[in-house]
Amino acid sequence: YLIDARWYKQWLKFVSSDDYGYVSRENLHPGPIDNSSLFTDDSYERLKDHLSEEIDYKLLPKEAWDQLVNTYGLVNEGSAIERKVIEQGSFFKKCSIEVYPMELKLCQYGDRTIVAKRNFSKGDTIADIEEDGRKLFEIATEEPIKLWNAYLPSSLEQLFKAKTVEDSALQPGQLIIFETKKDGKWTHQTSGANSQNGNHTSGVTTQGLCGLNNLGNTCFMNSALQCLSNVPAMTNYFKSNTYKKELNKTNPLGMGGKLAQAYAQLIQSIWSGDQSSFAPREFKMKVSQFAPRFSGYQQHDSQELFSFLVDGLHEDLNRISKKPYIEMKEADGRPDDLVAQESWDNHRRRNDSIIVDTLHGLFRSKVDCPECPRISVTFDPFCFLSLPLPMKRQRTMDCWFVPVGFDDKICKYKVTVAKSGCIRDLFGAVTELQGVPETSTRMVATDVYNCRFHKIFKPREPITSIYEKDYIYLFEAPPNMAMLPAYMRHMSTSTSAHLFGQPFLIPVNLTNTTYRELYKGVLGATWRYINDSKMISEVRKFLLEDIDVDDVKDDDSFEVNLPCFFGGRGRIGYNKITLNFNNPMHYSQKKYLVCLNIPGDKRRGFQTVHAEIDTYIAVDWTKHAYDNYLERYNWGDIADSHSSVNSAGVKKPSTGVQLRDCMKLFTTEEKLDKDDAWYCSHCKKHQQATKKFDLWMLPPVLVIHLKRFSYTRYSRDKLDTLVHFPTRDLDLSDFIVNPQKTSWPKGQRCYNLIAVSNHYGGLGGGHYTAYAKNHIDKKWHYFDDSSVSLSAEDRVVTKAAYMLVYQRQDLEEWLEQNPEKTAVPRGPTTTPQGTSFKFDVN
């Protein structure tokens, strides 16, 4: 079962402590389970898209869910979200929770106007769909039937009973057609347009200019495949069937050669030149078998798919049938070039494939112990350069300022604060926008959720305590006053109360605040909810007037209930307080607040309230008042918006960063965190050492991954920074510490861009495309799933660029001079005769 993550966290607080910060345990009670935030509307029929575990929901086994429902209840019975556990993959098994069942559309052959929507598990078989359809369309069990996948309006693909929904590559919203015989014959016949790879769209085209149909959120795969497909050395290797001689079907780390074979079939289809697009179904199925994380039809990362693919191809094509055991040696002060060559040779003794020939390079890693002279130097192979982007040191967030003056409007602000700052910096950002000195306004920051304060922040707490989806309200706090939380409660019966609306903070002087002053503070905060114009006028009059205790006559009587409950130090309970004082609203007050008529001094309104720092106020509204006189909205709905909220588009456009800036950040020396401490063999303990990466050798084809996505357990982020990267003559020799680089000719130092994987949109979705330079027509093209269009070199540098593929210039020249060659030369020191092209670690 899925359960709302914020409700679950509130429940954890409630059951884990008797006293939580400023909040008494009773007020941490989470109330009935409320999953409404997970659905698109109050019908509870459809979940919101792109929900994330831990951030949006938690997963509970049935026993735990039943226990919570029995204890706390459920706001709406229809909000229970039960899901199946399914097994995915046939090579590596993996169990997962199917949060989003697949909705399919069912109709009968010849009549697509009557369509029924049904949900199915990815683990369900086509036979299960058939059974459901027979009942739906009243088709007899003994009557022959065929099921067709209407993937394209003009093309049908037959579905087979034994296959699962997942294996059949069905996607959400797919139309499934049920065909029965007409006059003893089948109307639709399987055509030759359907191949093992799926539907083809015919048409003669330049080799390589073939789109890949989206099978359902598979744009990430299509983008990665188009990038790798346009690496000429790799494509020539598979097109020529050279790979068949090097298939390693016994490698325990490989996939029995099946991934390489599936990729080869894909390349043959893309580079056949006789189709403009096709559906890579078989390849998708193979990937799902060997990497269950790519099963189903959720969006994934193009670089992760690319990484899995090249690793899998390497092991399937590894020329080493039995990897020798190699004991790693310490550098022990030996020259870097000697240790580097030794490391590279050891790597090649265990790893020898077209992938290593083409995509592998060498890092130098240097770790310096802070307490002893020990310096560890190692050389490690790599397949990607994953470069960090210079992070914004600031963060923009929305917040609502609630003034203490009852007649002042609540205002929404968009502020910018330092990511390394604290809550106090948030106060300063708001006062700066207000145009007043920071010291002139004292504030208390709160996170409001589910009609209660989820958290009340301390001024020195880090700004990172505020999460992405938090609703932050800043309450103005007068000097020398305590801010007591107050909650709105709806009294459905005389003994039952439910929270509603917006909680607020009331300024109280704990030593001399009277009941009347406390009541005025409460009423000043709640009057915004009252929708009766006459009542609003009376409230304002009462709040503005100032009555002295001597003005109260003996026959004046105005009673109002102000329930208070106290928490802290183990005292949980309710203290009913009756206020008696003169007020012109006596004629109607009983409609709005519960009046208990507790006997008491009629002048009690001027007595001092005995409140403490952990006192919480409950403002109870009768059922009559709740139903007839209150507006039930959040303050954010009625707040004014400061100009900062709509000024995002006015800011000066960012000029972006250079690719070299990312390289500088990657090669910058950094101190390791405590959680990532390094074990020093000399000190015999873990140390927060300094670590530095440098480049020693770059591969013939260099893949650069721009780390735009950041994931933690509680937050997600994407950087849309424009990275300026060259399309020609990329020279990273400044970052190479190999001393022999000075003797390298330009062709061995410089790279030209050949492909780009793009990601558009935000987290949890978005869309992937690719730019690639076709090595046959020498032109740039844009690949958007099944669509392929001519592009230009000056259009490939965009904010969407996510993965860059560069080819070294000497390899490009060698391939042009040797078009008959089917692969790059083997071995780290092989030099083709008559050329300067070579793979040399030094």
C-alpha cells in the first residue's frame, strides 16, 4: 500500500517522542490517513504523475497498512492505494512495486468508437487481457479470437497469449483490438511489414538516418542509441559482422553474447537505408532481461542506459576468455609514467574489446594524508568523464509573510538566499524586499502542512532544512513576545473536533497578557476566514477599540470559550477558559464560537493568562458557524504577491559556463567528507584526506557526461545551466598531466563533436532527443524518436545538452583514409602504417 509521505513522517514524530521541539505530543497526532495529495482530484481515481518514493509516498506491507487504518482511520475509503509486487527480468531477477498500473484501451475489430479502459499489471499475460475482453464484449469462450496491438493507426501487430504485457512492449494508453472471425474468415492478415524488431516505416533514406519509435517513455533509450550508433568505429564493427568472431558466450560477467547480438541487429536495421523509422521492441526486451531497472515504461536516464550498454557490450565481446588474477601494486614513489603503463597493461590483460579500444581512457588519482607524509597515487581506467557543473551558490524559494497587524495583508515573496545560509538569512531577504532594516522586523519561520505546523524553525537552522515542497510562512513577531501556535478546529459534535484551515502564531507576553488581549490576538488572526460582511465590520470595531477594566459594568456579560491545551513536561489535557467582558458583538457571538457559560468573574477578561512557552491554543468553531459563516481556504490563496514573485523573467539571462569550467571543477583538489574518509595504511586509521583527479590518457572516442541531475533522499534538482562546448578542436591537454603530451601532434590532442544527447524539461519526466553527425553525408541531424530532420552544427549547443560524444581527429582521419577497415586497431601501442594514429598510454 502507498501512504502519503508527509502523513507518515508526522506519524513517526507522534509515536517516537513524548515531546518534539516546541510541539506537545498530542498536537503531533497525525489524524486519519490522508492520501488526497497523491491523487489528481477528489475523485481518487487517478494518481498524480511522477510520484517519487520517500518524497511523495512510502510503501507499507498490507499488515502495517491495516494496523494504521484500524488505529487512525482513513479520510476517504476510496483513497486506499493497493499495488502489486511483480517480478521483472529473466536473467537478473528483481521484484518491484508497480505503483502505476498500465491503462489499456480495448475495442472490437471494425469499431474503434466504443473503447473501454482497463488497468493491467505488467506481469499480466495477453491471455488475461483476452479473458477480460471476452467478458466485456460478450465473446464466447469457445469462439476463436485474435488480439492486435494498434501501435500505429495503419498498422496492427498480433499479440500472443503466452507473453506478458511487458514482454509484448505495450505502453500506457495502447489500443488493443479484439478480432473474431467474420463469415468463418479472419478479416485482418499479418503483413510483412511486421518484423522481429517491430513496425517499420518504409522509405529509402541515407544510411543511419532512421528514427526509433517511442515504445512508451523510451525516448531516453532512443537518444542514447542514436549517440552510440553514430560512433563510426563502433558501427562499422557491427555492420561488418566482425563482432561475431569475438562473441564471448562464456564470460560470467557478460550476457552470453545476447546483448551484443541484439545491438548488432539494431545497428543493421538503423543503417540499412531502407526505412525511415522502426520500433526497437526486441532490443528493449533484451535490455529489460539483463537490466530489470529498465523494465517497464518509466522514464530513465539516457547516460545510465548508455553506460549499461557499453559495459554489457564490452563483457559480451571481451577477447579475454579467462581473466587472470592481478594483484595491485602501490606506486611507492615510482615514476608516474611507469606506474601508469603498468596499470594500463594490467587493465588490458583482463579487458580487451572494441569498447576498450574505442572508449577507455586513464585517470590519475592522488590522495594526500593530512597527518603523515603518505601520498597514494593510482591510475584507473574510465569510460566517461562525468563533469560537475558549477553549482549556483544561491537558492530561490517562495514564502508567505504574515504581519502581526490584523489589518495588514499577507504577502507572498520570492526570495534568493545562500544555499549555505541559515533561516535567519531568509528573514533578511524578506526585509530587504520590504525596504526596511533587517533588525526592525523579528520573524518566526514555520512549515505548514495538513492544517498544522509541521515544523517551527530555529533562526540558526541551515536553510537546507527547508525542502523543495515545503510551504513556508513567516510570522512577524513583536519584540519580547512569545509566539504561541493556534489551531482552527471544527466541532462536528460537542466532543469531536477536527483541524481545518491555516494554523497561526499569536504574540503573547507570558507575564502579563490578559485573556482579552489573547482573544483579540486570536480574533485578529481568524477574522480573515469570516465571510459575513456585517460580522467582519464588528470584528474590526472590536479589534480597534480599547476598553479599560474600570469601564466594565456589573451587568455587562459576554462569554466566549477559548479552549487551550497544554503540552510539555508530560501534561496533556484541555483547560476550558471563559472570558467575560463587554463587547458589541454579544448579539451574535454564540454563532461563531462555542460558549460554555462557565460561571466566572465578569471582569475575568482583564485577568492575566497563565500561559507557558509550550502552550497551544485551539480555536473551536461550532458546526453552525463552520457550515455557514466561514471560508475554508489557505492564506496563500488570498495573499498579495510581491513584485519579486513575477520578476523571474526580468532577470538578466545567464551567459552560462564554459566546458573548461566544468573540467577545472572536476580536477580541483577536494577534502573528503567524514562519511567518505580514506584509510591510510601508514596511520592505520581513516582520514579526511585531500583527493585530486587528473587526466593521464584520453580515449579515441571521448564521452562527456554533464551532471545536471542531483538526487538525495529528500530533494531533487536539475541544473539548466548553459554549458558552452566546442563542436570542433576540443583540446583538453591542459588537464592532462602526462609529460609526453608535449610531443603529441594536434590530431592526437584535439577532438570533434559527433553526437549530443539532450534532455528537455524537469525532474521526474521531460523528454530526450539527440543531435548526431552522420559520417556518410557529413551533415548534422536531429533525432526525436521516430522523427529525423536535418540540422546545423551551430544549433547543437543548448541548455538541454546532457551527454557529449567527441571523436579524436586522428581517428576521424584514419577512418576516412581506410573506409574498408571494420574496426579501430587493437592494442594500446598499435600504429597503422603511414598514419599518426595510435593508442599509446604514453
